Amino acid sequence: MAEEHEGREQPEEQEVTASEETGEQSVQQYPHPGLETRALSRFPEAAVQPVARTVPEDPDAEVEGELFQYWSKTPGGHKWLHYFELYEEILHSLGSRPARMLEIGVFRGGSVRMWSHCLPPGSTVVGIDLDETCKQFEDAASNLHVRIGSQADPDFLKSVAEEFGPFDFILDDGSHRTDHMIDSFTHLFPEALVPGGQYLVEDTHTNYWLAYRDSAYSFVDFSKDLIDMMHAIYLDRPDERLFREEHASRLDEVRVPEIAAMLKEIRFRDSLVLFQKHRHYHLPVSRLLEE
């Protein structure tokens, strides 16, 4: 049962039932509470009135960049077009040096081939998938590799990281199941991503589709909690002077869970969450300038 397929957003019935091969139990469906949230209630009435989002007349006119141009000519691709803006930002942020990339989900090979072509010369792209037929997209001569295994298997992820990592960029376009998204992140972000590296999880809209909601705690919920984790140094320290340069009260160090120190940035877009890893564990510095 190939779960790590890129872009697979129309699951067949067997993907949410027990697997004869693995013995997994049937997937429990967890409804999402919808839009009746605390945030919505804080806006003025005019801001919450329904408006129409419409189909663009020319979708291609809103997309540009090297990745989109190459992908558009590559058979087997399946992407939401609004992802390419962030893809381009990530590509440019990697600079001109060779990079190492891991993509969870190979499917028809369109995405791994796109990244392999557009990343700087000498870069390595590794795709993982449960479907053994995805091995056909491997091109070792071009540093494009495919390994067969599950994104939910920590031993498999560790073996891939040991063989090819650590990675500058990790992209999760796999099964889209909420537990799989979380499990892959918790195993790969701390150990398999370089300091300063970026980890992108896409198709997070599937957290709101029952066929993929295999846990009460979704990846979106998990990501929101990581925002709190990122601010762990401020908990029980309610005074800016504790971080102020040259102040008598300034703390020399603060002990937090290591994952809290690793988190530099969390960015949310429609169906995308991007994480960046800190290059160091330094405390933030407040500076008060003389008048």
C-alpha cells in the first residue's frame, strides 16, 4: 500500500482501512471543529462576512520562476500552483553551493526530477516512497536517489539520513496522514536537518479532510504548539531586562528543551508550514540605546 505518494489527495478506500500487509488497524476519523474559533469571534462583523474566492482566469500568470518552468515540462507532475512562490524562495535561500535535499513522496517522479534539475550543480536529491516502482526515477549519475520505505518507520528514516544526510532541505509530500507528518518531523528535524536548514510540510489542508485525519492531534495542531515551544525561554521570565545587554539582571543562560532551542522560524501559508532550524543556541539580546 503506497502511502508516500507525492500529491496523493484522493485516497482509495483501502488507505483508511486495515492493511493486510502491516496489520494496521482501521483509521479513526476525527472531525475538525471548523471555523467557529476564538479568533473569528474577535473580528468586527464586517470582516467575517462571506466573500467569494474565484477561479483565476489565467493560473499560469500568477506563477513564475525556474522551478515552475521546468516542472511544467516534466511528465508526471502534480502540484498546487500556489506552492511555487515559496519553492522559489527556498531555492534562492540555498544559494549557489551544492545542497542535500530529502523529499518524502516520489509518486510519478515529477517533483524529485524538478528539484534535481534546479538545485545548484553537485546537489543531492533523495526521494523516499513505499511504492517500489518509484525506484525507476533514480538517476545516481545525477545524484538523484530513491529509497523504498515508510515515512513512519524511524529506523528507515535513520538509515536514509545516515546514508545521505544531513540535509539542507527536507520536503514532506508523503502520505498526508496527520500522525505520519508528526512522526517524520520529530525524527528528521532534530537529527537529519543541518543547522540553518529548512523543513517544509505541504498539503496541510488534508488535516481538515476526514480521510487523512488519523489522529485527534493534527499536524496543524502540532505546529501551533511548536510556536509556544519556540517561546519557551520567556516562560516564567516576565521581564525584558533579563535579556538586556549589560543589565545587572541579565541571564547568562536559560535551560529549555533542545527542540525549543532548535526552532528559529515557523511560517504558515495556505497548505504549507515551513520550519527553519537555528544555527546556534544563543539567547536573544535586547539593547537599549542612550537617548
